[in-house]
Amino acid sequence: MRITVTGTSTVTLPAECVAVTLTLGFSGADREPVIADTAALADRLRARLAEAVASGAARDLTLSGLRTWTATPVDERGRPAPAQHTAEVRGSVVLDDLTVAGPLLGELATVPGVQIGWLDWRLRDATVADLQPRALADAFGRARRRAEWIAAAAGAGTLEVVSITDGGAPGTFARSAMRMAEAAPSFTLDPGEVDLSATLTVDFDAR
């Protein structure tokens, strides 16, 4: 008799780092100042975050190229208003030192033209690698226990593994990704929890 079962294991840990998305830019009727101000802001932001990277508090800093576009809004009567030019740069950075994350993000959030986007709580790669064997072993154990229950219900006594299908490398899911709104110059961030899950589908031969 063939028994196919799926085992899933989840380990929950406090986040160790946070990935932050950023958007910066300006809009206005004069295209050249909008572009110049956005480029200057991007340079200042890059320099500030580079300091955090150099100190070991941050890593994986990326800033996109400058994007521009023009829109012509209309008033309540449908009449065209003066064209508005927009320049924008998007970026991201991973903050490894959570004790400086709140003050740094609070500082950036008060800078005109800077918007802090999503905060994605994560585990460090080394932690995920260390937990993978445990998560996989637990997933297999859960699958085997369920197969034993099914075999016992069917009157079979022994189980032999026929095949194992991996559901993919154990993945992480942040329970409390959040988006920053208005912020004070400094505030305390409460790190979210991160679930690391592994799934195995196992075929047993029951006799």
C-alpha cells in the first residue's frame, strides 16, 4: 500500500535585521530644478547610508537611476493646468544593527523629499542556514508520524520510504512587515517575528 503525506515545520524567531525600501524625489513646474534637487538629495542619502554600511550597521545598499516624467493635471472643470515634472530615485538597504534602525529611519523620514516604504523583518542568512537541517528533520518527522497513523488505521505494520519531494528551500515569512508613515526624528522599532518553514512530501510503502 502506498501512503503519501506532507510534513511541514515552522520555527519562529525574532527578526535579526530589517530590509528598508526608500523613495526620494521632488515635483514641480520647473523641470531643471526638480532634477537637480533630486540628484543632490540622492547623493546626500547615498553618503549617509554609506556611513552606516561602513560602520557595519547596514549592508546591501542600492539606489536606482534617476527617473523623470511629466504629467499635465486638469482642474475640476477639466481644463489643463501647468505641467508638473517629477524626478524620482528608489532604493533599499538592509539594517543589521536594529539598535540604530529607529534613530536612522527617524532621521531620514524628516528629510524633505524622502519617503520610507516597507520594513521587511528578516533573519540573517547564517541563521537560516543553521536552522535548515532542524526544519527539514522536523518536517520529515511530522510526515512519518502521520503516515504511521494512517498505516495503523489500515492495519499495516511497517513503513519504508519510497521517495521524498522537497517543497523548496526553507523560506522565511515576516509576520509584521510594516509601512512607515509620519515619523519623529527618533523612535523605537519593535522587531517583528519571522517564521522559517520547510515542507516535505513523502511517499511510504506500507506493509
